[in-house]
Amino acid sequence: MKVDAKLNYLRMSPRKVRLVADLIRGRKVSEAKVKLQFVPNKAAEPVEKLLKSAVANAEHNFELSEKDLYVAEIRVDEGPTLKRWRPRARGATNQIQKKTSHITLVLDEVNPGEELKTGKKGKIKKVKSKEKPKEEAKDKRDKDSKPPRKEDKTKKEQKGKGESIFRRKSI
């Protein structure tokens, strides 16, 4: 079940917000929250609020647990630009562009028995996990490997006794 949340007209440049958005894309919600708490960028605060809002939507509207959610998609689009003017020397003016951003966050649920893997070009895929208990794997290796023969040991021991002597220069 996909859950989305939107934040429109954020008075921050989309380029700056994308830096933060890229940090949490494809991560579990708990990991994303921790990342956003410790990122020094100012854009982290509104993105964190949006993430908490999306999680609240998922829990309240769709009865999903926070543990099973991950950030499937986060997109930062450019909103309308506010154009302002600043006076300069000799009666001239310079234009100041105050950019805005639209952020769209989509959370998705990871079902039990599935894992998140990043594929080519950083795309996130849900893959069925192929976990085998470690004990079974050890047993399989033990069966495959053959025990050394007694004859082999005796030959090796005989070879080592006095047959080859190391000499730096030949005499």
C-alpha cells in the first residue's frame, strides 16, 4: 500500500532540498528519521516534518506500522519563483529570484520475507529474501568436503624427511 504526502510552496530552493531528499531515498523510515535529525542543512527540518506526516497518514488511514515502511519515492519539483528587485548604483536594479519547492513523498510497505535492494541507476526494488539458516549451510559444506585419506598424509610426511634441503647456491 503506497502512502503519499505533499508539501507545496516551500520557500527554499529545490536544489538545496534535493541534497537532503537524496539522503533518505530508499531507506526505512526509522533510518531516514535518524539521518534527518543529524543533517546540518536547513532543508532537513521541513523534509522531516513531511516524513512524520506521511507516517502518521499511513498509521491512521491505512493502519500500517512504521516498522514496515520505507521511502519508496521522494521528488522535489520547482514551484513558482517570486521575483523581487534590488536597487543598484546609478539608478539601476537587479532581479532577485526567490525560488519555491514542491516536495512529494511516497512511502511503501515492505512485506515480511522481502528485502530492499538498490538496483541499477539507484532504483529501489523489493526482492524476496533467500535466507537459509546458517546451520544448514555449515552442514552442507561438511558433507561436500571429503576427509583427507590416510595414504596422502603418509606420503607427505615421507617427502618432508631429508629429501629436499634448501640451498641458496648450487654446489
